[in-house]
Amino acid sequence: MTKKGRVFSGARPTGRQHIGNYLGAIKNYVDMQEDYDCVYCIVDLHALTTLETTKDLRQNTLEMAWDWLAAGMDPNKSIIFVQSMVKQVTELHTILSMVTPLGKLTDLPTFKEKVRDHPHNVNYGLVGYPVLQAADITLYKTNFVPVGIDQVPHIEFTRECVRSFNYLYNTTVLIEPQAKITQFPKILGTDGVNKMSKSLNNDIELAATADETSAIVMKMVTDPQRLRRTDPGDPDVCNVFSLHKVFSQPDEVENINVECRKAGIGCVDCKKLLAKNMNDYFAPLRAKREEFAKDESGTWDMLRDGAKRAEVIAEATMAEVRAAVGLPK
Ligand code: TRP
Ligand code: SF4
């Protein structure tokens, strides 16, 4: 391995990705491809833990794959695949479940949150969600897992799982991964209050057209204290400004920072500039996405090819795991 180690990350197939997903995860996945041996997985089995219907599962998988590919996640540099295409993960999940005390799973903050959000759908698989995630990570002998801060307990859980497994079976087969916490600008939804999320309908999709993007930006909530054009504003509490810091040139950002505070610029002009800059930024991505989306079967082939390459690693790990546990070859 000439690179700095293996990176694995998974994301549930939530369909079209928004700019929060892009800035928080995808952009980072793209950048890591140069220095690390990356494995990126659309975790459809994990999605089943909370889905009430699976009718959109395939479409959501495709939509997410198109955003990933269009953003520059590259099957020639990385392994990109769908979790359920590599069956070994379910085998490792079962084996790891035997070294996992139940209380550890029910104590996790992520589990408690899901129970709160889906009180009528607390299934066995939901409890085991982190075990399946540990199987994802360890199956590919992962060194680093790029995640948001909310996923850190799952990585810590994975490390404990590895220690228990290796201790119980007197082996060093599984590797303890390290979380690589992704730093990214705090971007809220268009409501200016909540984190950007599809379910809150406060998101801007990567695949939105330029016109759709402009229309959404023009409706964004700004500094709530700025009621009239003549009132001075405070960019520090304005999510439009947060996005300018990502998508606009430094001199534009500085100009807004100064002019907003003395009512020298109005929110309409400020938003028009943001929409223009965002549309310029995403134009190449959107053009590529359109091309990928024309070829559904080509996309599945690409994902299956990724799965084949992933399976080679997975099967090698499982051969060692089976030997360590004492299962037949
Ligand atoms: N649990 C992660 C999430 O909800 C998704 C996930 C599944 C994952 N398997 C993974 C993330 C492995 C990193 C590594 O966001
Ligand atoms: Fe926000 Fe821009 Fe309006 Fe200032 S001018 S409040 S930064 S939208």
C-alpha cells in the first residue's frame, strides 16, 4: 500500500444529496482519494433499520451514487459500492454480535435518539445497527473513518468490538479504526435555524437547477433583526453569509461583511450574488450528474464492479476471521 492507509466510510442511501451532505461529507471523501486507499459504501442494509417502505430504495441508491460520482468520487481511484452486494458483511455482523453486550448498544446516544424518533419501529436490527457498522469498518481492515462528531460513539464502539473479538479469539485479525472527524463550516438549512435536512425541507439539492437554487436562496431566512432595507444587519448570525464564506470570493465576502453592517447592501442583492456563485460552483457537477443519470444500468455495473473489488478484501478478512473463530474454511 503506497498510500497513507485505508479509509472506509458509509452513508445511507437517502436519495438526492444536499449541499449540507456535500460540504459535510462528500467533498471530504473526494479529497481523501489522493492520499488514502478509499472504500466508499452506500449502506442500504443500514437504511432498512428505519425505513417503513423500501419502494424507493433502488432509486435512492442511484440518486446518491450520481451525486457522489458527479462530485468527483472516482471508481478509478476508490472502491465505490453498495453494502448489500458484499454478503460477507452480514456474516461478520453475526459473529461480532456475539462479542457485544446488549447494554452497550442500548446505552448509545444514537440508539436512544432513534427510539425517540421511531417509537413504533424499534426492531432487533436497529439495536444491532452499530454492530453492522463495525462489520463494515473491520471487514475492509480500515485504518481511518471520516465521520461527523455524532458518529464518534459508533467508532468507539467498533474499537471496543475489535478488542473483544481479538482478545476472545486470541488473534490480531481485526484492526482498531480511528475516527477522522471532519471539520466543516457550520451550514444551517434555509430556515436559518436547523441543520440542513431533507426531512425538514430546508435543504438545497446538488441536483437542483440554477433557477431552483436561486428561488430557494431568495427565500432564505437572514438576520432576523434586519426587518427593513435601511436597518443594519449582522452577517455573523446570517446563514446566507455562512454560505458566502464557502462559495464566494474573499473580496466579495469582505465587502458583504462591511456593507451589511451599515445597510450598504440589501439582502436581495446579497442573495442574488450568492445564488450566482453557487450556481457557478455547481455547474460542472450538475452537467456530469446529468450524464451519469442517463445510464442507470451503467451505474449499477459500476457499483457491482466496485463490489467485486470490495469482496476480494472482504473474503480475505473472513477467511482469517473464520480460522480465528474455529468455523469451517
Ligand atoms: N452510521 C452511519 C451514519 O448514520 C452510516 C454508516 C454505516 C457508516 N456504516 C458506516 C459510517 C461505516 C462510517 C463507516 O451516518
Ligand atoms: Fe445576511 Fe446578506 Fe442580508 Fe447581511 S445583507 S443580513 S449577510 S443576507
